[in-house]
Amino acid sequence: MKKVLTTLVIIAAVAVAVLVMGPFYVIDEGEQAVVVRFGQLVAVNTNAGLHLKVPFIDEVVRYPKRIMALDGEQKSMPTREKQYIWVDVTARWRISDPKKFYESISTINAAYSRLAEVIDSEVRTVVAENYLRETVRNSNILLEEPATADSLGIGDAIDPEQISTLIQSEASRDPIQRGRRELAEEILTRARRMVPEYGIELIDVVVRQIRYSDELTQSVYNRMIKERNQIAQAFRSEGEGKKAEWMGRMDNELRSIQSAAYERSETIRGIADAEATRIYADAYNRDRSFFDFWRAVESYRSTVPGLGKTLSTDMEYFRYLYSPQGR
């Protein structure tokens, strides 16, 4: 009896131990798991709920089912024209095949490292195959839109089309063919071909930031200064042209006014001279002797004060000084 009781106690203890170690395991929503037995994968469970395993032998490795984000680090890389830029990308991914994931990578941290290597490699390849303008711009909309007074920051008095023809910036000479968004799609396509063997689905890759290197930043600043100077010079040229145009108009109007005024003055002068001649003629015809006397006196008033020395008045010019009859 004692022996039977001992056996029952041992069986009960083993049963309790088995229950404690758990023949069951629970997968929560948003989780998936693989069951490993002596290093060999024996089961994959992607559905939430209660599942069985062999106690003491099976090991359950859990993985998240949700979409995860990979925050990359800024990396310096050259473009096609050997201009170095800093590129920062971010990606979203998830575990699509737990079996492949466990067999190739095993841990989430290792997955982050492997994804970073793959994406970084593809980013470097794509950036190196394209020009700088393709990596920093998405469209040619600024080049395709016609210049307006508002976009150029000028008033209505200046023709924006004439100003825009004077501005020959580097951007207008080099439109983009693809753009940053298309390059991001190419990076995603290339990286997607690499990750399925790891049981990973890459959802998207986004270029979060592109920053010029210090040397390139200074070069860009210099180019911006040059373009602003071109715009300023265009304004100056347009202003000088308007000034010359208005000065020309003013000179033409001044000459026209002066010509009309001269014509009018000469007409008035001619009429006045004719009237004066008529008056002189009428006066002369009424009393010729008085007219001759008056003209002689007026001549004396203007001539005699200007003579510094008079040696003799015995001449026909002074005939009215001594003779009452003017003889």
C-alpha cells in the first residue's frame, strides 16, 4: 500500500511539473511563433490562441506580426558628378515568413542590422548612378511655370517675361529626368529583391533627409548668390532701359514744346514788328520833321552817355543840338 501511495505521489509530482513547465503556450494578437526542438524548427504558428508543445524539449521563439520601422543613420555618399551628400532614409518592414526568418536571421536585432546593410548598399548604388539634381528635386514645376510678377517679386511696371529671359540659372539649364521620389522607388525595388530570402517583406523606403556636405553647401550658397546677383542685374538693366526710354520721351517732348514755343514767339514777334513798323510809318507820315527830331533825341540818349570823349559836335549827327530848326 505504501508503495502504491509513493507511486501515486511521484506520478502526481510529475504531472504537476509537466503542468508547471507548460505543455501549452499562448500566442497573442500581433504575434507569431516558431517551435524549436533541439535546434530544429518543428512548427510555425501565426494564429493567435492556445497551442501545444512538448514540455522541457520544445522552445517557443516569438516574433512581432506588426509593421516595424527602421530608422537609418545619415551616411555620406557621392553622386554621379562626385558631389558628396548626406542621405538619411527610413523604412517599414515586417516578418512575412517566420520559418525563413528564424533559419536565416533568428533575432530582431540581427534583422535590423541586415536590413540596414541592404538598404544602405542600394541607396549608395542609386545615388552614385544619378546626378545631384535628381536626388534633391522631385519635379520641374518651377521651370515649367511661366514667370509672373508675383513669383519674381516685382511690380506691374516691369515686364516679368523680359526679366525672366535675362535670368539664366543653372536649374533652368539642367531639368531633372527622374527626381527623388522615383529614386526612392528604385531603391525600394532593388532592396525588395534582396530581403525575401530572410523571410522579410519590405513595405517602403522613404528618403527622410538629404543634406549637402560642408563643401557642397558653400558651393550651393555661392551659386545662389550668383543667381540672386543675376536677378538684381536683370532688374538694374530693366530699370536702366526704362530710364532711357522715359528720358528719350522727355527730350522729345521738350524739343516739341520748345519748337512750338519758338514758332509762336517768332509769329508774335513778326506781328509786333509789323505793327511797330506800321505805327512808325503812320507817325512819320503825319509829321516827318517831328519824327526825325524824336528819333535823333532818342539816339542822343543812348549814344552820348557812352562816349568817353567828344572832340567836336560839328557834324550832321548833332544838327539838333544848336539849331532850333534842326539844321
